[in-house]
Amino acid sequence: MAHQVQDLTPDEVSKGVEEGRYLLVDVREPNEVDAEAYPYGVVVPLSTFDPKAIPDPQGKEVVFACRSGKRSVTASLAAQAAGLPYDKHLAGGMLGWKAAGLPSKVG
């Protein structure tokens, strides 16, 4: 069975997180997150990625995010390969998030 990753826009992800439907999992490295972070992200770096390290989403859908949208696809595919139903990512990553005028937190 082929795994697929669904692209979500920054606005869709922002709205979903605010409404409590999405758990945003940031797979960037700690130094990147220290420089600029998503407002409600949980950090699970791709370099040491273990799908079991993702907190229990408690009924929410997991959405992966990174800087540009490449590593988030990799993380989603890895999670699916481990048997988890996490098939969504933030298309465009932090670059798209900022281009959409959405807030980020620094430091």
C-alpha cells in the first residue's frame, strides 16, 4: 500500500490548531526552532526522528511541519511506515507560514 502525504496550507493548519483539531509537530532541529518557532509546535527533530516520540495527539490529527515542506513529508512517511495514521503536513513549511503572515515566536 502506497503511503501518501496530504498538503495543508498555512491557513488551514493555523485554523485547525486554533480550533483544537491539529497537533503541529515541528521536525526541524533545535537550533532552527530556537531561532524561530511555530506558536504551538511540539518539536520532534527529524535527525533523531522516532514516531514513538510524538506525544499522544488525544484525538487531534497530527500535522508535520519544517522549514520548507520537505522534511515534514519525510517525517509523515516515516510515521506511516511505523503504522501511524499521520498523513498531513504543512506545505511550504515555516517559509510558507511567514509568507501567509502568520505569527511565529522567536527564541
